[in-house]
Amino acid sequence: MFTLNEHWKENTRMSDNVTICLQNLTCEFCQRTDDCPDKYGEKRTYEDYNLTVHYYCVLMSSGIWQRGEDEEGFYGFLPEDIQKEINRAGRLKCSICKKKGASIGCVTSRCKRSYHYPCGVERGCIFQFRDNFPSHCWKHRPTQKRPSNSKGSSQCTICLELVEHAPSYNILTSPCCKNAWFHRNCLQCQALSAGVFFFRCPVCNNKEKFQNEMLRMGIHIPEKDASWELEENAYQDLLQCYQHCDVKRCLCQHGRDYSEPDSKWEIKRCQYCGSRGIHLACSSLTSWEQNWECIECRTILAKSNGNCQKWRKRSLSLAEKTDIGDGLREDPSPKCPRQSPGSHLSFLIRHKPKLFLIFLSFRSPKMIYSNAFTQCSQLDLSCTDNRLISPSSLISPSVRNLSLRKSQLRVQKREVSNILRELKSQINTKPARLNINRQDIWDSALKGFQKRNFNPANNIEVKYINSKSKIEMDSCLSSKEDFFLLLMLHLRDSSLFEGSFSKNLSFESQALKDNLYYEAGRMIAVSLVHGGPSPGFFSKTLFNCLVYGTENVKPTVEDVADVDVLLTVEKIKSATTLSSLESAVSDCSEYLATIGCLKPVTDLCDKDTLVDEILNYHVIKRTLLPFKSFEQGLKTLDVLEKIQMSPDAFCSILCHKPEDLSAKLLGDLFTIHCLRGADKARSLDFWMGYLQETEGGESAVTLEDILVFATGIRNIPPIGFDPEPSVKFLHIKYPIGKRHCNCLELPITKSYEQFKRILDFSIRSTLVTTMDSKTK
């Protein structure tokens, strides 16, 4: 018989064997047993499905999508979907190791290379951990430009080993610092340790620009807090108040560590550092309300170039200090200038940063917690010896449970869709008929919108007419959505706006007289609520003017479309001496006098003020009347009010082009329905495979053609679809697109080749017939 000790040893041995066995299981994708989370992501085994996979192998696979929530399956990837992707990859051979299971394909169209994730890493492929997680093979991977006048070698800023000044896969340069060079492995290790909240340029502390470039070059920045922030009780000492009397001769009979609240034996801490204390009875203080500073702080203040007295006068009461702490918790409104947190705090941070942390903890533990759960402003600190560190950068942020960027984009789009659907509830069933000529889209639309009986709250019905006023035959496209798309394209290229990509309002006296700016704003509002596309070409300046008001927005040089004005601004900005600035002002004095900006310059720094005045006039003041008219038009159906209430959500559709169609996007958009008894997994595999091949250019149609065939719309509108698009697999010969219900009925076939051939023929022939009817 076994003793208790022998049972324990036997169980331990069996447990160790099971652990070793699990660790030796190979990933179904890459066929490797490596269990290195930093390199390949978490390794997980699903015994019910008899599969083991690396997270990065799943994440970068081209034919799988997150259909579950983050807590379901493998962070949103369901086991059954992983198994289907394994089956798909089993037919693909790796271009590097020549073995099957290559689930990752190059995102470049027409590129046929497929590979395993570890093989791609070893061969120099770039995997971008953002957006749709695209992958680039070694031939089509993004590269960095070599900075001018950059030759030779220097030290890697992280490991201090020599690195050549030649951008390559293993050598990267900073986008914000010309002479900063890094090894790829050094940057990746730092990113994994720092996380998204602390990963920034090691030289200049720039965060946004540096992170975007590193993500583009394939550096994985995990959505987690820094490793040093995750240490248990790492800052526990900061939550303890100092309780010790440091006077040379303590009068307390109970000892220096004794403290009795609300008595003369309560310990008073230094108001600046909080790391020294004294009994009230042991000090010269007459009341608890008086402030006390330790000798160390008093000495530092005495050496502060005579600022000690001025600083003492500004010493605050306890309640006021609490207000300062609250002020550090969040950024001010864009309409309000940033308030200074107090010169004494900045001074203390410069000379005694450790004491400043203790100062925060002894003042109010509640303030520490409130700061921990509030996002602080991100400051890019200059790399100088005497820099002032922002108090907000010293406060530890909490561990925030943020989802992947995919989920964030879905939430933002869902927010816009919900808002627009709420506005759509105003639309009644009474029809508002518009007769539109495709060859004269603007005039015919303007004629319809300016009718006396036109009501934007009525249900808009569009009929296309030709030049002979005859109604065109019904096309595959949805008439209303197609009309709004053509209208937005015309507005983008019209003279009402100026600029190349991001556009601002222009000034046209005749258009202002004809009230065209108002009509343009009204058309955009009506398009958004009635299911049309968004403009997608607003500049950030124009958008901010609509949200915050023209008086609170500062335009930039990028907002200027006039070449002559740009030359004037550049000439003034390039002045390096007072005489050259005076010469530049003299050369353009006529223009400056006309716009009311001609002033005598007495110092070189006056050029910045002058440039700001020129930009403010040209971009805002000059177009103020068109802006007010355009703003009134956007108030139609309460659209402007919603924009001002949810600026972040609307910025994504007004200032950015709609997301390009992808296989993943359409796969998520359509809900799959199958007949009872049919092989749903097989049908789904055919559908996803067809979308994937179409995206890769291996089909006779495009993804846009598929969407038009099913819904009659070229792009996904911001408001979404009603009803939601669906795919039904039925026993039919040819696919049918039911645009009135956004339903695509597909045939059940025996082979994928037959499925693809039927869809290509049906969709293509339908679209060709439609185009022929239009030309006639």
C-alpha cells in the first residue's frame, strides 16, 4: 500500500509529465513546439477540439475573423473558426519552408506568397499589429527613408551597441529624431515591457508619431500597462504617511513615533515634501492651521534665486491644494487655456522628485486613487538638463482594460450608427420625390431641395431621368443611396470647398448670394440621416470650428490652399533676422494692409504672431459668412447638434474616408443562414474563401460588386443597413440579390470551383447588363 507521502510524489510526477506533454504539443499552424509568449504569443490547447495554436499564428491568419467577444474562445477567435482556418491553411504551402499550413498571405494585391508566422519573422516579413492586422512579405514590406546627411554609424539608443546608419529590416530610425537609431530587437523588447501607455521615443519622449511609425514597421506594442506598473505593491510605500518627529530634542514622553490626532502631540508633516515631521508641541507653531517646512526644503528654497518670499506668499491652504490635485487629473477643455499647477510644485519636482511623490501621498490618499483612474495628458518632454517634469507624468495610471483596436473601431462606428438611427426616427412615410439627371447632378439636386414643398423629414424617393426627361430603367444600384454618393463626390470637387484632400470652405460671392453654402450643409445632413454616405473630406480645422466655434480654433499652414498666400506665409516664417523680417513684410505690405494685418515689427518673434493673424484671416475670417450659412444648413434634422455632442464619433466619418471594403469587413457584415440538414461549415467555408479570393484579385468581380449585387450600395453607409445584410444558402441554380431586404441567396454546390464559377458569372452578367442599360 502507498503511504500519503508516496501518493503525493506520484501525483506530482504525473502532473509534471502532463505539463511536459502539453508543452511539447505542436502548433497546428506553424508545426512548432515553442512556447514563447513574447515571440509567438500565448500558446493554448483546446482538448475538446484536439488543437494547439499560438495566438500570433491565429491573429495574423488571413482567413479568420473575431466572431466572439474578447472573453470568448481565444480572445474572440472561436475554436470552430480556428479549426476551419487550419483546414484552409492545410491546402497552402509555405513559400519559405515549403511545408503546408501557411495561413498568412501578403496583403499586397497579386502577391501569391503564403507563409507561417515564425517563418515570416525569420525571413524578414513585417506583421502590423493594428487595424486589420495586415502582413507584408519580404518583397513588399514597408521601408524607411534614409535621412539626409546620415552616414557612418552610432550607438543604438537602447543597448548602446554600434548600429549602421542604413535603414533595413533589423535597423530602424526614429521619425521624430534624425540621429536616433535602434536595433529592431531592442525596440521590440522595450515595447513589450513598456506597453502602449509608456512606449515612446527614448530620445525626445514623443509618443503618437513614434508609435505610429513603429507599428507601421511591425513593432508589436501590447495593449497593457508597463511591466513595472504591474508589480504587486510597487507603490505601497507612497500610501503610508510619515509618522516620526525629527526635531533634535523631542518633548513627547511616549516617543518620537507617537501621534495623537487633534492634540498637541499630533505629528505635523512638511508641507512641501511630506518626508519629515514634528510634533506640534515640539515646534514653534501656535496652531494646526499654520504650515511647517523641514530644514532641507527650507534650504533649497533659500537658494532659489530669491524666489522664496514670492513663493511663500503664494502658499496655499489645504483646501486649495486639493483643488490643484484635482486640476492635475484631466486636460482642460479645448476652449479654455491650461492653468498652471503652481510654481512651488514645479520647483519641488525639479530639485526633489522623490519627495514630490511622497508629498502627493501624505496630502490625500483619495487624490492618489482618483488620479489613478483618470487619463492624464501626454506631454512630450524635451531632452534638456533643466526640464520640468509634469506632475501628471509622475502619477501612475491604472491598469486599463482596453480591447484591441479592432473592437475600438467597431464601437466608434456603432456609436455613429446608433446616433444616426436615432435621428432617422424623425423621417415619416410621406414621399419626397426627386427627379435627378446623372449628367447634371448638382443642378437637378438643387432644384429638388429648393422646392417649396420639399421637406427633409419626408421619405426621399429618387428617379433618374435622362436629358430628354425620360425615366431611366431601374438599375442594380439603389437609386437614393447612389444619388447621395454622386452628390457627395460633386461637393468634394466643387468650388464651395478648397484644398487637396482635407478641405475647408472657400469664399465665392455668387455662391453666397445664391445660398449654396446653406444648401450644401443641408444636403450633407440629409445624406447622413437618410442612409447616404458621409463627405469624408472635412479638414480638422473646419470640423473643430463646427464643434467648438471659430473663435476657439487655430488654423495651420496645411489649411491654406492659395499658393500666393502660402508663399507669403513661408517668406515671413523663413526670416531669420529682424531686417529680413522687415523686408518680407515690406514685400507683401499691400496684401497685409488689405487684410488688416500690416503692423510694424520690432522683434523677430513678431513673425509668429503675424503668421497666426494671416492664417486666421485667410482660413476663418475670410470665410466667416459662408461658414455661418453652411452651419445653418447642417442644423437640418438636428445633425449639427449631434456632431457637437459626440465629436469623436463624427470626426471619424466627416474627416476620414470610409474604410475600404475587405473580405473581413463583408464577412462580419453578412449573417449566414443555411437550410436544415445542409453542411453549414462547408457553405461558410465556400463563402469566406470566395471573399478572400475576390479581395486578392482572383475573381472576375470585386468586393464592391458583391455588395452592390446584394444591397444596391457601393459602400457601407455610416447609418448601417436596415435590415442587416444576410446570406442564405438554398437549393437554387443561380444567386439572387434581393436589394429590398439586403439578402443574398446563394446556391448549394458540390465543389468550391462550381460555387465560384456560378457567382462570378451571375454577378458579372448582372452588372454588365446594368451598365448597358445606362449607356442606352
